[in-house]
Amino acid sequence: MFGEIITSASILGGLGLAFGLGLAIASKKFEVKVDERIALVREVLPGANCGACGQTGCDAYAECLVEGKCSINGCPVGGEELASKLSEILGVKAGVTVAKTARVMCAGIYSSCKVKFDYSGLEDCLAASSLHGGPSACAYGCVGLGSCVRACPFDAIVIIDGLARIIESKCKSCEKCVAVCPKKIIEMVPRCDEYTVSCSSMDKGAVVRKNCNVGCIGCGKCSKVCPSEAIMVKGTLAKIDPEKCTNCGECMKVCPTGAINRYRCDY
Amino acid sequence: MNQTIAIIISAILVKNMVLSRFLGICPFLGVSKKLSTAVGMGGAVVFVMTLSSGITTAIYKAILDTENLRYLKTIVFILVIASLVQFVEIILKKFVPPLYKALGIYLPLITTNCAVLGAALLGIDEGYSVFNSTVFGFGAGVGFTLALVLFAGVRERLEYCDIPESFKGLPISLVAAALVSVAFLGFQGLFGI
């Protein structure tokens, strides 16, 4: 009987020891160096895990800050006090804000863009989009059922005439709307009061014209008149580079469909 | 060769780990809410199952396959699987950090997952060689991933449906899983397996 106990115990013990040693070696060899600043930063964060900074929680925000990818003014809960503490720990000047705002790249209100289907009873953009692509005749257009409105924690989005519109002065760049839009047409742009091509359609010009009066047909007139070469036409969609744009407004004058609009800060 | 192919088809379709043998229901219901996490979890399980089936069968044939030591197989297999999962976690954290973050708590869940232990024990029961046992582990993992991915698709659609209050959440998921399982009954007798 003792023989059995000893045999089984030694087999189990021996294997356990071997595996334990293997794991110890592996954990040393494949060690991931964690920056200790992350722990320091995490300690001063409020810990509410609300996601208003745009990250998935305070842990993720701490990592993002240390990596230098997030602004220290990004936390509305911590505010000014937090920003100054963070500037101490990270050595970054407070007030270096990357004040981005979200914008819906579509201008298809009911009178401009044709409607294909009537989703009676379905009040969710994601649901409508997964069932035959949504009510809009344009496959890339705003669904207009309000998923982004519900996602925004700062009430910065309104639906007018079937089109979502972001009140850019209220936007805190949390990017929740960007994540929830099923058509992926909400983009982050550097600042408000800008000229933008408000269309995301990758369809050919004739198709766009059939579905919507204000869509971009890719004619390229805007690109030709732009004095700072800020407009590029990729395929059949024009895009304005906000870094190069000087807000002169020449593009909006020549656009045949009215796809270029100026987005003021207060809607 | 024929036996190897039969093993793979059996493990993936005919005797699917989740939908026919009902092993590994815990991660099946826990991780199948989003397609991306389902795929990630499936990949980790394939990796762990293949390696663990091979290693456990090798250890069994080398050390435990004698009259008075066979009873140790359960606990030794658990030891092997636990160490393997720890190892996988270390590798993932170093080489694929986004997947490590996405899986989070689910990776240690694979340790206590009856599907992984089941694949190892079933390989022994059927008397497979080390090679065939590894193939069986791989097939079982792929079958598990298949079930997970299919069910993730079903669940994503289920979210937009009008479900009665008392069925919301887990109950309707279980009913849907049962229906998917019945659908897989259609594979019985495939190629005479």
C-alpha cells in the first residue's frame, strides 16, 4: 500500500516540479516589461470607468496616456485638477489639447435622399442596417434611427429630417458615436467651423445622382479650384484634408451637387 | 490515413464537441456574444487542445499505462492542461497583446474547461496513437470553434429580435443553442462514421 502512495505521489510531484520549472523559465524569458508610470497614472485617475475619455476604462486610459496617444485633458470627471497632476507625472504641458470633434459624413435628409424601405417599429440603426442595409437608397448613407443619439453621453447629437447631426460645441471626443454607427460614417475631425465633403458614398457618380441630390459624384471640380491642394478625389469620393484646408470656401462654390458644406460649431 | 481523416470529420461535424457531446458549454455561452471574441477564444482552444491531447497521450503511454497507475490519468491530465494554459497565456501576453486583452478572463477558463480534458480522455478511451490523438485534439478544437462562431452569428442577430421578457438573456440563448444542436444531428452517419 505504501508503495502505491509513494509511486503516485512521486509521479505527480515529479511532473508538477518539471512543469513548474518550465513555467518559471518561460515567464522570465517571455517577460513583458510594464512601464511603472502606468501604475502611478492609474492611481490619480478617478476610477469611474465611464469611458468618456474614449478608452474602455481608467486602466486603458492610463496605458494610453503613458504611450502618449491620449490627451491629459481627456477626462471630464477629473477635469483641470487631474490634468495638472498628469502633467507632473508625465512631464507633458497641461493645456496641450487635441480638441477633436465628431462629424457625420452625410447630408442625406429625407428631401434629398430617397428611401428604399420603411422599417416600422425598428428604432435602431444597427438592427435596420443588418436587415437589408437600412432604409436609405444610398448604401453608405445615414440610417437616421438614432443609435448614435442614444450612445452619446453628452446629448451632442440630434436627428433632423432623418439625418444625424452633431452639435460640435458639445462634443467631448469620447468617440462612442464613432463606434456605434453601423455605416461607419462618423469621423473625428480636428475642429469645428470647417468645410467638409459631407458624403461617404463609394458608388459611381451616376448611381449617387440617382439616389441622392447632395451626394459627391467625384467630378473633381473642387480639387481643381482648391488653392492649397487640400482636396483629393479617391475613386469617386472627394476628401478634404483638414491640415491643409484654409477655409477659403472656393470648393463649396463650384460643387455641382452641394456635397460640400460648412459645419458651424453651434448647430 | 483513412482513420485519421475519419477522426477529423468525426471530431468536427459528426460528433461535434459542443453540439453533440455537450462539452465546453461554459465558454460556448460565455464568449459567443461577439464574433471577434468567439474567433479569438476558438483559436486559443484549438492551440491548447491540440498540444494537450498530444502531450497527455504521450505521458500516458510512457508512464501511466500500467496496471496500477491508470487511475492517475485524470489528475495528471489536469496538471498538464493547467500548465499548458499558463504557458499559452505567457506567450499571448508577449506576442499578441490585443488578443490577450480581448480574451481576458476567458483564457484561465480554458483550464477548467471540460472540453479540453474531455478531448484528452476520449483520445485515451478510443486507444488512439499519439499522432491520432493530436489530430483528434485538433479536430475537436476546430469543431468547438465552428460551433462558437456559428452561435455568435445567431446571437448577434438574436439581439435585434423581440424576445418575451422571461426569455431575455440566457433562456433564449439556451433554446437557440438547442436548435443549433438539433441541426447538427443532420451530420449523423456522414461517410459511414
